[in-house]
Amino acid sequence: MKFLKTLCLLLTLSAFFATSAFAQDDEFDRLPEVTLKDMDGKSVNVADYGENGKITVMSFWATWCGPCKKELNNIAERYDRWQDEFGLEVIAVSVDDQRSSDKVKTYVNGVGWEYDVLLDVNEDLKRQLNFQTVPYTIVVDSEGDILYEHGGYVEGDENELEEIIKEIKAYEEE
């Protein structure tokens, strides 16, 4: 099953994102067991997002990163529709350090994001996922497999992200 899942998704989705990093073997990576805090200081095990039966978009950002904020603000405009159509969730993971993490809650409350926001102040999750810069976005299927990874942001990337989500949802419904 994993082999067929990999083959079908690679063939279907790679045409959309030739420049993105996409799993190339029979086993997909999964979300690691890393505990982060949410904006209210509650501990959250990141791996739990891969076990909730939903497609999850996880976007890494920082308050000092203009493209990060633009991407998440553009996703916010679609979020209600994406929840209705795909039953997904979006998680914004701030990589602001301890000194600048106080700005996260102020910014998020100011723009009104409705999705969960986690704080990766020590970059534990970032290190586990092995990427260098933000913005960085991953998509996790309803079985917890990381199917898509993309670094950077250009206006309109959210359209391509939506296509990826549609393909994953369609595959899962087969």
C-alpha cells in the first residue's frame, strides 16, 4: 500500500511542483515527537497532528519575515473554505527566538489568524525536519505522512498549495 501511495502521489503531484522537495522513496517521513508550546503556554506534541485523521498544512514563519507573513495571511483568506472542502487544518509554527517570541501573539491577534500557532523558540522542530530558512511549508496527509515540502514563498504559491491539497484529498477518498 505504501508503495502504491508513493507512486501515485509522486506521479500526480510532482508535475505541479518540480522545484519542491517531495519524498522520493517508499516510506514518507512522519511528524517527529517534539513538544512545543502554543501561544497560551500549553504543551503540544507535534506528532499528534499527524494522528488526527486530517490533512495538515504546517507553515514555519517568523515575525521578522515578510514573505512568511504574506503567505500565512493569504492562506488565512482561504482557510474557512479549505476547512469546509478538505477538512484540513493549518498550523503556523513560529521560529522566533525567546527574545522576539513575545511579538508573535500580538501579531497573530492583530491579523486574526484562526489556526493554531506554535512556538519553536529553540528550533527543535525545525532541526528535526532539517530545513534552514523560512518560510517553509509541509503538508501531512490524514495518515500522518509528510507528502509535500516547499521552501520560500512567491505570491500565488497558495494556489499551487491548494492543488496539492486537492490531489491528496482526492487520493484519500479513492
